[in-house]
Amino acid sequence: MVQIGRNVKYDDYGRVTIPAQLAEMMNLAKGLDEVSWNIIDGTVCLMKVTKSYHGMDFEAEEIEGKLRDYESRYIDDYRSDDELSPEELEAKAREEYLRDKAAREALLNSKKN
């Protein structure tokens, strides 16, 4: 998995912005192209709506190739702390997650009041 562009916030109107690099790789034209949101194996996927030619989707193949090339150039090899066992690393990660989750819930509750 490789990140494309910067992180974006979910705005007050319920929108997110597609990073320019991704839009370029997907050959998206403003006001012309459409995208669809899909869930594949528990992951949210953004896909350009492309045209099929007798069951063959050449544009989707081209886009997939560009994305795979990008991924292979910028893959970030995650290396965990070698001194921790897998169980200790998971416990540490879960503790950080629960702390962040509580902070997020507190923030959301304060915005409601």
C-alpha cells in the first residue's frame, strides 16, 4: 500500500477531495468523468467509470498499470521495532489506537455540545 498525495479531511458538506496525482493517473477530466465508490474485501475503493469494448476495458487496464507502477516506485517497507515480539507490538499498537479513539470521541462529543 502506498499513499498518493496528502491526507484530506472530510468536509462540512460530506465531501473529500481526490489528490491531483491520483486524478492525473486515472485520466480524470473535470466535469466529464465519473467515479464510483466500491467495497472490495473490506477496503473502500475509488474507481473511474470506464467504457467496455466487447467485454474488454482497455482504459481500466491502462489506469491499473499506472497505479501499479507508482506503487512499485514508492512502496514503503514497514519495519517494526525488532526488539518487540509480535504480541507486544500488537498490544502497543492497540493501546495507541484506543487512546486515539477516546480522544476522537471526546472531540466529537464536545462539538455536539
